[in-house]
Amino acid sequence: MDRFSNIYLFNSTMLVLLIVWVLLSILIVRQSFRNGTSGIVFALVLAMGLLYGGCFVYAVPGYTHLRVDGDLYLKSYNVSEQYILQATFLMILAMSAFYVGGMRRRSRRTINGAADGSVHDGGEPISLAKIDLTLVIMAPIGLVAFLLSYLNVSFPLSGALLEVGRAIGVATVCFAFFRQAVTGGSQLLLLPLLLPIPVYHMALKGFASYAFLFVASFASFWCIVAYYQKRLPGWFVSTLVIGGATWITLSLFLIWMSMRQRLREILWFGSDDSLFTTIMDAWREAPSFSLLNFEGLDLINIRLNLNLFVARLIEQHEIMPELRENGATLMELLFIWLPRFLWPDKPVRGGNLFASEHTGLTFVETVTIGTGPLFEFYVNFGYIGVVVGFFVFARLISYVDRQAFASLVKTDYLRFFKFFVVGILIIDPLLRPFFVVNGALFALILIGLIELVTKPFYQPLRSHLRHGT
């Protein structure tokens, strides 16, 4: 190590930062609950915890990827504990700025669903006809978007439109569960809608792919609905549940890592191996998550490796300060509306070249590297950029979250979809701000057009509600 001659001192420091991270996460989520939330902020905290939380394997006493029997791939990053510590501090700084940016005067309303579909306490009466009409409109859009994505269908603006369409699909699944919640119906009947998307993406794309973003969005929204219906357990029980879910998730992660190569050979190349046998063998042979299993911690560190990229980013910028962009990549947001034929060098999805330039790492073409807002804010203005960027980011996402919640309470369901879909697009920690803004603009335009076209169908329902029928 560069500055820490004792590995246990480094581990202890990382443990303190882990505690701070957990406390900040709890404070941010509680703050969002008090402000009125649709779960967007909660989903962001879950996504950040997964994708950046891999650094906290270093909080385990004695663990370092530089140990003699450490994984060779991890060693190839050539990252010292000094820069891992700096990267972790940078992430804590970002979360702190996000917490401060989300502060506002306390305001809370509830969604109290009854068997007849009514809500009270400041909300509008729920019309099941409005819910069902919204599902009929939105479900086909989400279904078509997922099908076209799976079939790799390409057409002008397909990337942005299909991304918005998939987010509409995620929001539709959440909304279907909301319908069951407010009417007292069985939510188990809807599980077939929930499972195929994350299972597909986890099998073919990866554990930290769109699968987790889907699950985080759904889980957070479900928790919010349960909370406002006073069906969520207290904070102590919830903490135990989250702790248990984290352990199960990491154990499943180790199982997936042990079988992913064989699984992809079966699904991609038609291997003769039995899919069922492959899964069962991995289930039996893979170790459950344990702090004593350094080999398992290496696997977590390999896959949830954004902390290593940030560490290399900090080191590279210290060595080559001329890499600092000084706002150049953020200025591109002003010209996002320009079509590609007028802007041939318009950014394209996949941040391999961008990440390689600022970390000094080389990536194979078959792997797409996501960098996210923390990376970009640091690239432009260093530590100050991260603080200011996440403060502004918090103001934006908190506004979107509250508007989605307010629309749900007012039973303006298309407006709920507009803000909830924008929120889903914003919370992806791997997307550069350029593509976040691009996706959000397309979502506002697309759902705005849907609102305009379908307005005549909602008018009779509003008239019925006004007259109490």
C-alpha cells in the first residue's frame, strides 16, 4: 500500500465509510418518504448501493485484492488501496450532496386503498376504470418495446424510443401491482408479469444489468404503496428484512457467477448441456456469501467494479491533469436536440472510449462500459463537480419523484407515467448525463403525445367522478 502500512487500518477505515454510506442511504430514503415519493429516490439508493457498493468488500478484516492469492484479473487493474479509499470517499461525498440537495419542507400524503377502490386523506377517489384504461394504453407500448429490443430491431431513433418504451413497460408492471394493492386483489397472480424481464436480462446480459434496475424500480414502488397503505413493517423489522435480502442477493450472485459461462454457452451457442442440470449443479456447488470467503469477495469485486474505475479515474487525473474536461462534456447537453446528420460526432451509447481515456484501462469491444454521473462530474470539475452535480441531481430527481407521487394521489395516471418513466430513466447509475437527458426528453414527448391522443377517452370517466357516479 502507498499510505497504509497496515492492511487492517485500511479495512477499519473502509468499515467506517461503510457505516456512513448506510446511514446516508437511510437518511435519504426517510427524507423521500416524508416528502412524498413514488419510490424513485429509493430505487436510486438501491441501484447505487449495488453498483458502487462493491468497494465495501474492503471493510472485511484482512481482505485486499492485492493479497498473494488474490484474483489476477483484479490485480490487472493496478489500483492501490490509497486510490480505492479516495474513490470511496468521493462516493460518500456524492451521497452527502444528494442528501442535502433533497431537503425540503416536510409534506406527506397517503394512499389508502379500500376494497371498493376509494382513497381519502387528501387524495381523489380512485376510478378502477381509469386505472384499467391506463393499463390498456400503456401495456402494449411496453410489450412492443421489449419485443423489438430482444429481436434487435433497428430504425431511426430506435435506441432512445425503445429505451423509453422499456421504461414504460417497467412502469406498467408497477402500475398493475398498484391496481391489485388498492383493490385488495391477489398480487401473486401478477408474478408472471414480473419475472421474465429480470430473468432474461440476468441470464444474457449480467447480474448488474437492466435486470437489477427493473427489480429496484419495482421493489421501491411496491414498498412505497405498502408504506402509504400502512402495511409496511417498522424500521427495525424492515432493516432486518433488507439485511436478509442483501445476504440472499449476494449468495445468488455467487451462484450466477459460477454458472454464467455455461449458461451463456447453452443460450447463445446451443451447447448440449442441460439447462436444468447446469442450474442445479451451480446451486449445489456455489458457496453462500460469507465474509470469510475471500474468493467470493473477489467475485463481487470483479463484477461490481465501478469503485475500481473511479479509483483509476482519480489516479489518472492526478498523473495527467490535462484530461480534465472543464465542463466540455456537460455543454453537449445544450445541443442534444441536434440530429446526427447535423452533428456527426454526437455521442453514441457505450462509454468504452470515454472510460478508457480517463482511466487508462483498455476494454474489449464485446463489453460495454457504463460510467454514470459521478464519473462525468469528476471528469469535468473534480471533487467540486461531484458535490455541485449531485446537489443539482438531487433537486431534479426529488422533484420528479414528488410529481409522480402527487399525480398518483390525484389519480392523474398518465401524468404519473410521465414522471415515473422519466424517473426510471434518470436513476440508471451507469448512464452518462447526455443519455439520461436524451431519454427523459423522449419520454416527455412520447407520453405527452399519448396524453393528447387519449384525452377524449378519459373525459367521460372524469365526468362520472365529478358527479359522484
